[in-house]
Amino acid sequence: MKVSVFLICKLIIACLCAYLILVAFRWGIASTYYFQTNALLERWNDDRASLTVNSYQQAKEAIEKAVHFHPEHNHYIHTQGRVLHWGIIVGAEKKSRYVDVVGLYLSATKTRPHWSETWTDLASLSAYLYGMNDQTRLYIAKAHSTGRYTKHVMFTVSKIYLTNWNYLNNEDKRLYIKIVHDSFLKEYRLKAQLALAKKYNKLQMVCLLLNKSSYIEEVNIQALEVRFCN
């Protein structure tokens, strides 16, 4: 009886090890395909001309394989949404597939609700499709709460607000000024924020709001006026 129990234990351990090796193998393959996809995404971000139907198909096939080999990986699901979004931009997919992009992003948030990049992607897409509605504001709030001091949240949300300036309510403007105020922590970010406002012809308006803001100390307001707002 003791020998039988020992053999059973060995068999169970062997099966468990085989299963873990298989899982690790599948995850390794998935990772390889993901990095192939990510390299193409980075290239498209740096050089829009590199986005072609052929390069999109390469990325699409690679990320589909990554998700196939590791379907629970929320970052791969998020990346699949990003690839599909680029596919719509290049004309390889119909605009009706924006619904699928949103669905993939939301699927990624279910198991990774504190990852701010997914919320900024959702906010940007919602603002593009529907403007400043309740859904867009919800995604912005989620992005801000999960990544308030991260560069991509600060500048993505600022771009959304500046693009939709005429449709902002008072609460939107308060959050925008709070984001600009947070940029005071690093001067290069403050300069970039105000340069962005200038690009959208809103610098004087932003300076006026900063002057009235309870977030900004008087000494900082004076320095701001001298260096950027006059």
C-alpha cells in the first residue's frame, strides 16, 4: 500500500510538472508574438508612414496568436484592441469595428482595473466617437484616479479637454487645471502643458484659469505670468 501511494504521488507530481512546462512554453510563445506586435506599434507611433495594410496584417496575426497562447493576459487583450484601432485608421477594418475596440479595452480592465493606460485609451476613443459625454468623463476619471502623476494620463487627458474645450463643464475645467497644477512638480512638464495649450490657442484662457485657481500658490502664479502668460 505504501508503495502504491508513493507511486501515485510521483505520478501526480510528474503530471503537474508536465502541465507547468506546457503552460510556460505557451506563455513563452505568446510573449514572442506580443513583442513582435509591440515593435510594430512603436514603429507606427514614431512614423505614421510605416502603418500599411501589410504591416497591420502582420501585427494582427501576431497579437491574435499571443492571445491564443495566453488568453488570460489582459495586456495582450489591450494590445489587440490597439492593433484593431490602427487597422481602422489605415482602412483595413470598417469603422463599425470601433465597438470591438472598446470591447477589448473593457475586457482588459476587468482583470486589470488599476492600469491607467487602458483607461486613457478608452477616454480618447470615447471622446473621438462621442465627444464629452458621461462615458468619456467616467473614463477620464478612471485614468486620473489610477495614474494621476503619469505623463501619458496628464497629456492624454489635457489633449481631450483642449480638443473639446467648448463642451467642457466647470468640473471638467477644474480637473484640467488640477492636471496642469500637478505639472508644476516637474518644470519640463509644465512647459509642455502650456505649449500644448498654446497649440490649441487656449494659453491665455488657461493662464486666466490658473490665476483664479486655489491650487496655485501666489508666488507660482507670479512666476507663471512672467515666464509664460505675458
